[in-house]
Amino acid sequence: MKQLTRDILVSAFLGFVLPGMFLCYGAKVRRGIQEPVETAVPVSLPVRIRDLDGTVSEGEMELYLVGVLLREMPAFFEEEALKAQAVVARTYARKAWETGGKHGDGSVCTEPSCCQGYCSQEEYYLQGGREEGVEKIRSAVCATAGQVLTYEGKLIEATYFSCSGGRTEDAVAVWGTDFPYLCAVDSPGEEEAAYYRSEMTVPKSEIEQKLGVLLDQGVMDEVIYTEGGGVDTVCIGGTYFTGVEVRSLLELRSTAFSMREEGGNIVITTKGFGHRVGMSQYGADAMAVAGSTYEEILSHYYPGTALVLSPQIQ
């Protein structure tokens, strides 16, 4: 039996033994998310988990999600933010099951840069985590059991990231594909986030080498910005780049960047961390601190979507 499967079984044995069937009750949803059916519905969702060696095994969704949240969102975040993360992570895994996902077989891997991260309880404790954090995350997962986000009856592309720097981005600006619910929205309250604003100084020669330009023709000229405040296109050293290209080539934290020359160096300032499409995790926590429910958080970051109970998968 592969390691990840063992982790999930051990987690269940250690105390997170959820019933095979969850009784989930619809709740009135605010700010434009449609209202689910207010009837007890049994939900037991499976998930296909891809281990580090490529082996795929099947597990219980709600058990798997505890490990996802332990890796993807700090347990000290507000409970409503954790609930929002649980819904989004569940939607992502369910969407992969239905469509094949990035790996083509319906599985989700445990690499955060590809699918979703995962951390077993044992790993969490070894990293200094406490039982209170695990219990808090279990509660968030259980409170939202079976709930997913849909748009016009179909599961959404449930993208999320760390910090937006004050405003999220349109999906079309990053990936070239438009999704009505993945649009730029304000994300206030992130000012205290670790990556709200970052600055680094890089030798001018290093920038020239990575971009294949000479900077005697200008550092940042003719900049066009996206609706979300990221760089759409920019002329650097006489060559035009997209913001996505520059972020990749220079390994920047986001496409919301600026550059200036100081002596023989280039100072690069970035706002936010991640692709900035969908839900900002730090923004979700800020909304929760301000009193928003997880339904309101999801409605804000995925406008026009519906929070519903997922039907059982046969």
C-alpha cells in the first residue's frame, strides 16, 4: 500500500473517522450564490490520489481534504476562510474526477504547483503543528461536507492562490481562456500578508541574460496593464514581452510587477504571490476577520456561482 493511502488510513484511525455517509443540510447563501436544496442529502464522494511515484489509489474525499487544508492554508486562519478553502479544494478534486484533470485519469497529485498539496497529520505534527489546528480543519471540512461550486450547472475551475496584492486577475489575462466567474475583483485587507508587496535587487547583467536583451534601450517602456493590475505587455530593452513571460523568465512572485534601475542593478517590486486568479487565501482570511461567512467569501471571489451539494458518484 502506497504512503499516501497509508497516511489517510492512519489519519482515520487516529480519530478522523467520518461516517461513510454525511448528512449535509443546505444553508441559505448570501450575495448572489444560489440557494441549495434545504434537504438532508447523503454524500459520500471518492477521490483518486496520485502518489509521488505515479501510483493512483482511491480514497475518501473528506479525509483527503483534511490533508489538503493542512498543506494549503494555515490552521490559524479564520474558520470561515478554512471552510471556503475546503469547498474550493473539494470542487477542484471533483472536477478532476469528472473531466480527467491534469493527469488525464481523474487523479489529483500532491504537488501544489500542479494540483493540490497534501500533508499527513504525522508530517504536520513533525513540522510543529498542534492538535487544535487539526481539529479546526476537520471541523471546517465536516461543516461543508459534499459542497461544491458550480456555474450554470457545471463544476467550476476552482483556482486559488496565496495573495493577490489587493486585486485578483482575470483568467483570460493569465491563461488566455475566459471564465465569467474568474474575473478581477478587489481583495482588500491583505496589507499584512507576507507577500502583499515584495522587492528584490538583481544585477542588470542577470536580467539581460535571462530576458535576452540589452537594457541600454530602457527597462520598462510602453506598459499595458490588465484589469487586475498585472502587466499585460511591456517593452524591456526594446523587446516586447507579456507579463506572464516575464514572470516565468525571472521567476517573479506574480505578474503585478514594476522594475527600475539603480546603478548597475534592477530593483523589481511585486505585489501578491501566485497567478492571482480565483480565491485569494489571504483575502479570504481578511474577509472572514471582517465578519464574512464562507458563502460570502466564495460569492465574492467566484461571482455568479452556485454553492450546491454534489451528487454521489456511482
